[in-house]
Amino acid sequence: MPGQFEPLPGGGAAVALDDVEISIIRSLAVQLLELIGPGPAEDVSGDPLAELFAEGPSEPPSDPVLRRLFPDAYGDPGGTPQAAEAEEQRAHSAEFRRYTENDLRAGKRENALAVIRTLDALSSASAGEDGAVLKLSPAESRQWLSALNDLRLAIGSRLEITDEDDSDLLFRLPDEDPRKPMVMAYLWLGGLQETLVSTLMP
């Protein structure tokens, strides 16, 4: 079980994590929360109805990581549309973003919080021990899977990974390269994500 998720009887997944691994994942999840930012509820005076109808941003985020987490809904990334077509795509993307981004951000925040909560509960239960076995329910497994994906997207964006060839180059980075720790985290999270996916497959 070390380093990989395994299915639990009746659903869910389990993985053995040491204290360093717990600390790394928790720290990354906290950083993700800070990057995503607070929800619209803080800007609508606690009014549930106002929160329900609060509009999100219409422009893409300036941070490249947030642009990766909240991409435009319209447009071909590999294409170069004509000016009129590009303008139409921008208008559709802005409208889509205005009505969906708040919910997307809320979902990503909740997934990151689920990771933090389960790790905090694990640390409390295993105080004084070097690591523990994390056991997730099926619902928690899905939240973890989404959060791991977001973490890898964020790290991949910082590493400027755009395709599989870029990922292959990471394996050949020399140890003295300053990107090496981030690369190791990216690859490790990828392994966790892959094994967690396999536990959710019927």
C-alpha cells in the first residue's frame, strides 16, 4: 500500500502516508485554496439569495495557473480563428465564465478543504506515530481525485508543461535543477492520482 491507493471493501480507498507526505499534500492543498481565493459569499453580506445570483468574472484570470484551472469554455487552443470568430468566442467564453466560475471555484475549494480535513483527522488520530493509513469513503475519494488533478494542473502550469513530451523531459532533469523538488511532487501526485482512479473503476 505505501505510495499508492488501494480499494477498500465496500468502496473507498486507502493509502499509507508518512508524516512528510502528509505535510506536503496538506501544504499544497492550502496553497491551492489561497490561489483560488475566497468565495462570492464574502462580497454579498451573507445574503443567501444574493449569493445564489452573484455573477462571476467575465475575463480570464491573469495568473497562468488560474487560467489553467479555469480555462475559457470556447475556442480551439491550437487554432487561429479569424478576428470576427475570435471575438465571438471571447464573448461566449465571457458569458459562460460569468455564470459558472463561482460554482467551479466553490467546488475546487470544497475539494481542497476535504483533503485538508481528512489529513488533519489522520494526523490527530496518529499523533506520535510516523505516518498512518488514510482511509477515504467513495465520496471523499472523488473529492481527493479532483483535488489531486487540480494540484497537478497548478504545478504543471508553473513548470510550463503543455504536453506529454514536456512531462518526459522532467525525468531527465539533473538533481541540481531548482525545479527538481516541484517535478518530484508533480510526478508523485500523478502516481497517487493514477492509483486512486483505478480504485474508483468498477
